[in-house]
Amino acid sequence: MLSVYKTLFKLKFLKAILLFIIAINFISCNLDNKKPEIIATVNYKSIGCFGGETGSLKITSTDGKMSAVLMLNKTRYSTTVDSNKIQALNKFIKELKMLDHNTACTTKDFYSVKIRNEKFEIQDFGCSWNGFDTLKYALFHREMEQRLNSYNN
């Protein structure tokens, strides 16, 4: 009779271990697969007589921490996002929406912006604003300077 209890105990113990392993794998898979929430995207293209530039900015939030990734031509920059950088993004959006579309210049900037559920596209044919340059400097100036310094050393 004692051997029956030992066998049952071993089976229950093995079952408990197996359930524990399954639970740990389930939890770790769910933690690893957390997808960042996309807060904003800004796609940018500039075409002019003296060159052009293509940029894509994505701001995401994961577990309450915000980050930004900029693809500029074929170069990737990334940074954490704080309240000052959010203010810079908000200022960019506000100024972009208020652009004077009656100006003319040989440089043409194209913007496609999505913030949460709002999406809009704007073309800037003036040469005076340079809003994307201001935004990328506000968000990524340290990263850009570090990359420039690494080329100079």
C-alpha cells in the first residue's frame, strides 16, 4: 500500500512541475511578445535643386517608456523620449498644420503624419520653415553629434 502512495505522490509531483514549467513558458512568451504602441509616425521627403532627403520617424510606447526611431536616408537613430521631446513634436505638428501653402520655392517637402487616430498629409513648397530639420535636431541632436564625432575620430 505504501508503494501506491509513493507512486501517486511522484505522479502528482511531476504533474505539478510540468504545470509550473508550462506556466513559466506562457508568462515569458507573453512578456517577450509585448508590442510597442505606436504613438506617432512622420514620413518626410524633400526634393530640391541641390539634393533631397527621406526620413521616417516613429514614436512608440512600451510599458510607459517612450522611444523614437528615425530612419534618415539609410541611417538609423534612436532615443528615449521625454516631455521636452514631446513638446517639440507637438510644436512641429502645430506649425505644420498652419503652413502657408501659397509660397513657392524650388524645394518641395512632403509630410505624411499619423498621431493615434488622426492622419494627414501636407506639402510645403516654401523654403523658410525647415520644420523636419528642427524636429529631428530636437529629438536626436545627441545621437547625430555622437555619430559625427565617431566619423571625425
